[in-house]
Amino acid sequence: MLASIGYARVPCFRRAVVGIISTGDELVGVDEELPAGKIRDSNSYTVYGMVREVGAEPLRLGVVRDEAALLERTISGNLDRVDLFITSGGVSVGDYDMVKDVLGKLGEMNFWQVAMRPGKPQAFGHIGGKPLFGLPGNPVSVMVSFEQFVRPAILKMMGRSDIFRPEATAVLDAPIGRKTGRAEFIRVVAEWREGRYHARPTGPQGSGILKSMVLGNALAVLPEDVGRLEPGAEVTIQLLR
């Protein structure tokens, strides 16, 4: 089409290459036996799919055990291949949570911990000029954090201006009980009925309950000072699909 109207050269943005790293001694591959005390690495596959949905090129860099030197080598060895890094796990307060330490050693950490639920323990910084998002280890925390921070960043890198999910106001069809103090992203099913959106929670909202995200098509965004909400209350929702 461009050739037909006489354009031989046009400015464009290339697809960002996103390096994906899972961390943790407890992780095993999806095709390996599952010993007691271990869990399967599902986060790298989840993030891979979300990166592809954005239009970028995902690059799985494998599972890195809880050794800072291994993580340092994985990141340093891929700086020339990757535009942005995403890690999962290794950002909470604990002996084996080393992502923030590696950020501080190899580059700079811009923030650690966010007043949100799920997704409080996460880090962001730069190594070799490349942004690194250190996401939590729990599956739902990974997905919600990706939506709020990583997705807009990738789209911005690729020249997009519409980097945020569309938002709407919905009326609740079921109650939401919650504690105040942090912004919360409730996984909901949103439906258009009678000229407006209606929303209801997908079920239990634990950060390890992947089903809560799979069944939903939107996130209800509850400010930190909002407590229990009853049916009929209005909430802001982010439409995921």
C-alpha cells in the first residue's frame, strides 16, 4: 500500500524484545516431575503470552536459582539482545529475594514496593540502560502488575500513545469486602446490561488463585481509602478484553 502511493521510506518503531526470567530454587519445568516442596514455573509462560499480546517479542531466558551471581550473569549476558527485562519472584523481604540486590549492584533501583494489592513486593530499575521490572512471584500478582506497569511501558517503547487499558464505570452486582490502606485490583466479570456495565467478583481473590484472573475480563480499581462495597455501588473498571 505504501509503495502504491509513492512512499519508499517511512519512520517506524521495531518490536521490543522482552527478556523473561523466573527465579527460585522451588521452581521446576512444566515437563519435569514435581517433587514435594516444589512448584511448576508457570509465570514465564503467562508473561510470554502477555508480552506477545502487547505486540512485542518475548524471549524466555529460563529459570534462575536463588543465587545472585547466576541472575547477574543471565542479565549481563543478554543486555545486547534485550530491550526490557521482566523477572518474577525474588523481590519480597527474605534471604533469597535477590532481584533488588542485583539491581542495586549492576544498575540503579528506582523503586521497591508499591501500595497496591495484589503486587506490593515489586521493584523497578535500570541495568545498562535497559529497564527491569522485578515482579512478585505469585501468579495473579504477576498478571496485575504487568497490566499496571509493564504493558504501558512496552507500548510506550514501541511508539504507541494508547498505552493504558480503557476504563469505565460499573455498578456492582455483588458485595466486595476489603481492608483499606492499599489500592486494590479486584478481578471481576463485567457485562453490559441495561445501558451500563455491571460487575461481580470472579470468586476468591487470593494472589495465588490463578482462576480469579482467568475467569475475569476486567479489574475493579478500588482506592486505598475505600472499604467494603455493597451491591449497587459504582466502581471504576479496567477492561482487559
